[in-house]
Amino acid sequence: MTRYWLHFDISGIYPHGWPPVVGVTGRDLDDCLKIVRCRYGPPFALLTKVVEDPDLTDVQPGMVPLGRPLGVPVWRGIWYPPENITGPEPS
């Protein structure tokens, strides 16, 4: 499993559901994009930046873009905004 911060250009669709940054864990980038698109799209926001395996050891509430705490980044699924607090996404 690989963890990603995915940054999106939401200028044309916000506030219709897409956050500007999504933290997600999956088998690879394509798997993570599928998870995010199933949750937030369509319309699909333009992906502008990908950070693979971000260091989350010092992340505190308020340090992330929307100021929310993180979910569980070791499980498959979206962990920011915190949605996967009850278990991983099914494969």
C-alpha cells in the first residue's frame, strides 16, 4: 500500500464536494484515484500535484488544509478528510 497527498484544482467546481487536498492510501496511484473519484466525482477536479508517501509523523490538526484531523492512513481508503475511521475500503 502507498500513501498519497493529492492536490486538486477545484476552482471550477468548488464547493460541489471536492476538497482541495485528499489524503488516500491504495495499491498504487491509479487505485487511489479510483477511490477518490468514486467518492467525490463527477465532475472530476483537475489533479495538480501528487506527493507520494508523505511524512505524517508530525501532522497536527490545523496543519492540514482544512484543519481537520487525519483518519487512518495505513488502511486502504481516504484518510483526509477523515472518512476511513471504521475500517479500510473493500478491495
